Amino acid sequence: MADSMDFNGAETQDAAFDLIPANTLVKVTLSIRPGGTGPEGWLSQSRTSSALYLNTEAVVLEGPHARRRIYTRIGFKGKSVNERGEDTYANRGRALIRGILESARGIKASDQSEVARTARMIRSLGDLNGLDFVAKVGVEKDRNNPDDAGRNVIKAAIGPEHAQYAAVMGAAPSAGKAVSAPPQTPPAQ
């Protein structure tokens, strides 16, 4: 090589592992990492219980955290039910999926019109793959390790009723795209 390469201006590796601050709003694209279980193979089975979840990766699209990845498990079926017979793990997962659909499709949570109701429907869990939405970032720590710095997770999906939604999302999505795409199938494993 005739010229030397100068890496003095590169970021330190420490910066690459800094957490995105909790409650930061970012625009992300969601990808599901198929686990081969459940309807069409989109779900993953817990290694320690009968719980099922969507194993997701969200890539930040813009801003100072662009290209960062956030890994989140979205509950589909819990290992148990509470005293009222409710699967709280699955209920939290369903609420997050509803929020993702509302954010991606520009639907307010309070909107009960036929268009909004249709926008909250999918034909397959694979329809979530590739959706862009506004995510509120959280930090999850290992309960068994008090020294754990934590990892970023999607705390919530933010819809158009939020004051910063339009600024983060950019062009408003159309609710008319609710179920226009054919269901996606997971890649062969």
C-alpha cells in the first residue's frame, strides 16, 4: 500500500456499545427472526418454558442512532395465566403489535372507524416483517445481575396522537395500506 490509513478520527469501540437513552423516540424497521414454531413458523419457543414469542430486530432508520439494532421479544403465549385466567405475557405482546400497526399505518388508538379496525388486522405474523414505525426505546436490565448495564428494547410503539410522531415518522402513512400486501412466509431454515 502506498498510502497509510489514518484511524485517529474513528470513534472508540466503547461508543458503539453505548445504550440509546431510555424514552428516546426513533423510526425503525421491524424484522422477525423466525423460530420455526407456531403459525407459519414465525414464533420462537422459550428454552425454559412453554412461552412463545416473536423474536424481533428493529433497525433505527434515521438520526444520531441510525443503523443501531434493537432486539425485542414480543410475547405471543405465556407460560401461565394470572388469578383471573389472563395470559399477561400474551396480552402485553398483543398490545405492542396493535401499537406497531397503528404507528406504521397512521391510526390513532381511539379511532374505531372501519378503516382503523381494518388497519389493525393482519393475515399473518409475517405481515409485521418490514413495517416502519415510531418506537419508544427502553432499557432492560438482567434482574439476576445488579452490575448489568442493560440492553435496549422497544418499550412501546408511538402512534399519531403523540406530539412528536409526525416529526419522527416523517410522511404520514396511509391507513389504506392496511391489508394490501400478501402474507410473507418465513425464510427456509
